[in-house]
Amino acid sequence: MKKWLALTDVSVYPKLVELAGRPFDLRPREALNEDRMRRYCCSAAGIDLLYATQRVNDEVLACLQDLADQGQLVEQFRLMRRGAIMNRIEGFPSEERQVLHTASRDFFTQHPAEPVATELAARELAKLKSFLEDLETGRLTNVQGQPFDTMIQVGIGGSDLGPRSVYEALRAFGQQGRKVYFISNVDPDDAAAVLRRVNLATTLVNVVSKSGTTLETLTNETLIRKALATRGLNPSLHCVAVTGEGSPMDNPERYLRSFYMFDSIGGRYSATSMVGAVMLGFALGSKQVQEFLEGASCMDAIAEEDELGRNLPLLLAMLGVWNHSFLGYPTVAVLPYSQALHRFTAHLQQCDMESNGKSVTRQGEPVVLKTGPIIWGEPGTNGQHAFYQLLHQGTEIVPVEFIGFRYSQYGEDLESDGSTSQQKLLANLLAQSLAMAMGQENENPNRKFPGNRPNLILLADRLTPHVMGALLSLYEAKIIFQGFCWNINSFDQEGVQLGKVLAGRILSLMAEKQKDVDKPFSPEKGLLEMTKLN
Ligand code: G6Q
């Protein structure tokens, strides 16, 4: 494959370094004028990005456009969507895979970008629709003929965070009487707490593992199967599987229904595949899942636009690169002013940090610049009463990405003191954005707000399935564009392997010691023994 240019190799790089020495000053009253507010706004798929409060001007934006062009970031995205092997490190053993999560929602045009993968995804979606219909019409019930009203999703990492955050985001659109729970941690208390709350007789257990080998998921599956059997229920009539073809879990006899996910879809990019869709379909119904996928697909198409001003994910990515690689800010806070998005930052944390927390290039050489930032955050306004002190007056400058909505999901809102709760929520978001950007002088140094703290606002009317799909795809593409820009492979996760291997060895050591009553396993001695083994 062609060697793509990294950030430092493009000719506009030194110019951007120079501009970063004198970034736009957000503090003067006239800085955030009407013209800037109007022009520094980009809209796509129902989402507006307001970025007047970033430390950029027209010159910086033009250079960021050059950076994207010279690095051929959009070209790489197009190739990715069309099935190029983007998950690889040249000259070294690596996953050597296509990256086709976008195919899992490319059903809305006559000409999908990669027809073969889309066809496979469509086949799974058709299986899901028939499963949901069987549940709906009563063709599929428990042995007593009762409808299934509960689903427990068992999975971890990408098989948990994305799906769970989307479920939480869209609970308002849930079907009456359907409940969903999640078990991810191998901590037995995670499973025990859920098992106490459900009636297993009317529960479906959706076991999700692409590899079919993940310790936490298999342990929890075994535990739940035992709980089902203890209650006289046949586990195979209650368990559903989502797994890779040919994985150890690919055994239809053990499951009521089985769905596939594909090698070309990384766990953290899999929320729109069956990894998320089976549970979302159960909770929300086929129509809402369709809208969610359509929103994601809509944003995928936008990510192929060449111009920053039309390509929302690219613009979000380039503003992030400006803050991280040029202004040198090490973290990004994603602060949704929406309780429904309370797990979304956790999903982005995985998607971004597992994708771009890399130290070698796609050619296996050490990177020259820092790669992915640390992603963190909590919903506002709760965060305001917690860590915003540091955001306003701390010595570490944290670029913020606010997410807000003009209207609430439920539409149940009462007025008090002259405003509704939704208005109070939005007013707080806008106030924080301005306070961070403009700051405030004060004779008392302890009450001074330094300002010039870059932030942006992603604003939509209402958090619907369509908007959620678009938001998910927006961030996926942002992360991918940044990975291209830093010339790293955003699609593997070698960094999680070592800990898994060592945990396996410690478990063997524990098992060995368990046989020896005189010398039981002690964590301290275990650590010491492990250092000798390693
Ligand atoms: C995501 C990672 C990782 C993965 C989990 C679960 O991109 O690959 O978080 O999703 O380790 O893996 P399984 O789905 O194979 O159980």
C-alpha cells in the first residue's frame, strides 16, 4: 500500500507550528462577534457544530484544510469504506484486515461503498428482523408460552460500551414492557446484582463476543447458564449469540438464535452491527434501529466531502489536531448536556483511546509527535458541580466538546422561575462555553477567569435514533481522520494483550497454589513469582 504522509511530512506543517505561536484570542469583547458566530458553524445530518469559541481564525482553518488535503485524509476514508486493508502495519505481522463498520449501515443507497460486506450485513439484519417479528407475534416465547420481556446483554469492551451507551441514549424510545440489563465485568457482583432483578423465565441472554474467547464474557455466560439451569430452565432456549463466524461460540445448537459479526468490524466500531442491533432491536423495535442506522449512514456519506466546511467529522478532527498537536493540550473533555448521553463519553473514551493510543506509525517506526489525547467527561450540569473548577481556573487547559439539544426527549418539562428545565440546561451549556472562552478580569486574582479555553458545541434539536446514529458515526470518523493524520493504525489494539496474557499466568499460578493448602496464594508473593517467570 501507498505510504501516506504523516502530519510532520506535509508542507503546511511548519506554517501551522508558526501559527500556533499566536492563536486567536477569544477574550476581547469583539472577538466573538456576529460574523464569527455565523461563519464558524457547520451543519450536517441534523447536528450543528458551533466552533467560534475555538482558537482558530480563517488562516488557521485554511492551513488545516491544506493539512487534510496534503495528508489525503478524505481519500483514505473513501478507500477504507470501499474495503482497502487499512488495519495493518507495513513490514510486520499485523491484523491485515479491512475496516468496514460503515458497511453495517450502508443500506440506504442503491450503490453501497462495499457491496459484499453490505450484503453480509443485510443478511444479518434480515435475520434480526425475523427474530424480532417472532418475538412480537408470539411465535417465539418461553416454554410456558410467555413472551420474553427482558434481555441481558453479556459482553465487554466494544461488545458493551457502544451498545450500552446507545441504549441509554435511546431509552426514551423503548418499547413498552421491554427491559434491558448489561453484565460486562467479571466481578461476580456485576452479574449477581442483575440476576437478582430479573425473572429469568422471561429473560433472553444475549451473549456478545466477536472472538468467542473473552474470559469475562465466557465466565459470565457460564454463570448465567448455571443460574438458568438451577431454576429448571433450558439455557439453549434462553441464550442468543452474536459472534464471529467460526469462533468457539459459533455453535447454533447452544443458542436460540445466532448472529454474526465480521472480522472487518473492530469491537469499538461495532455498535451498528449485530453487536448493538440485536439488543437495540429488542428494546426499541425494528423501526427505531433502522432510523439509528440511517443517521449513522448519513454521517458516513458526509465524511467523504472534501471541504472542511462541509465535512463535519473532518472539521471536528482537525480542530482536535490543532488543539492537541499544535497547541499542545493533552486531554479532551466531552461534556454532554443530556442525561441520556451519560455513558457516551465512556464509549468515546474506548473508541478514541484504544484507536489512537499508539506509539508507532503504520510503517512500524516510532511516532515523532504525540498521538491520541486522553478523553474524559461526565454529563453537564452535574460536572459543573464537580470538576469545572479546574476547567475554568486550573493550570491544565482542557479543550471541551459540549453536546446539547434544543428540546428534551420526553417533552415533559415544567416551567419554574420563568424557564423550563430544558432551558436551564441549555443556558448552562452556553454560559460555560462563553465563560471558558472569554474569561473575566477581576482585581482579586482568585476570582479571575483567564479565558482562552477552547471549546465547541455540538447542537441538535432532539436526541432521536437518527441523531444518535449521526453522533456515533461523527465521532468514529473524527477518530479515524485523526489516526490517518498521525499516520497510525487506529484499528488494532495490541496494547491490551500483555495484561491478558499475564492475568492468564496468574490464574494458573493461583490454581496451582490452591492445591497446596500449606502455601495458599498471596497477591504479594504472586507478584514476585510472576516477575521471575517473565
Ligand atoms: C475493541 C476491542 C475490545 C473488544 C473486547 C471484547 O475494539 O477489540 O474492546 O471489543 O475485548 O472482545 P470480544 O467481542 O471478542 O469478546
